[in-house]
Amino acid sequence: MRRIICALTLAALASTACHQMKQVSLDQAPGSDRAWVTFSDQTSALVFGPKLMGTKLVGFVNGKYDEFPAANVTHVMVREAAHGRTTVLVVASVLAVGGVLYAMAGTGGGGNTHMTDLCDEDPDNPICTQ
């Protein structure tokens, strides 16, 4: 169960690290598959497939085709890849996995500490006379 929770947590962190929201101009919105649009009356809508048709922003909101006057649009936000944060996430993950593997392998002393303890407790044991 812990592994599932850890995997879900890592997936959630990775998804936020790999993307970011960016404000763009209205004419850049069609370059995205969806845009979060804020209007002059402070309402907002998530527009899928945004396109500019003359003086209107058109697209699908809640599965229905809709048109908005471009003059009423105050902000347009799109989601884009965050390459820097993704790189940091990958490097941190590799270091974390390496640290866990190193900790699981021990300090690398090369000796069998269980055998040393056994021979300290019972030096006459046949295993210890080798």
C-alpha cells in the first residue's frame, strides 16, 4: 500500500513539475489545445480548440461550441512544458534512487557483520575456525 501511495505522490509531483501556466496574448491562444480565458466581467472559461475568427474567439466550452467577442477578453492562460523544472525533477529522482540503493547495499565495508558478531559471541563455533 505504501508503494502505491509513494507512486501516486511522485506522479502528482511530476505532473506539476513538468508543466506551467503562462499568460499569452489572444493571438497566441490558437497555438494551444486549450486556453483559460478571463473576460472583462471577471468570468472565466476553459476553451478547448481556441481559434480566432475575425473579432471573435471561438472554441468549445463544456462540450458546446461558443463564440466570444475578442474585445471582452482580458487574460488568456495556456499550459506549456516546463523544461527546467522537469530536468531538476529527473536529476533529483536519479539522486534519490541512487541514495536509496546505496543505503540498501550498506556502507560497502565488505565484511559480513553477522559472521563477525557470531564469532565474537561463540569463538568455538566451527564456522569461525576457518
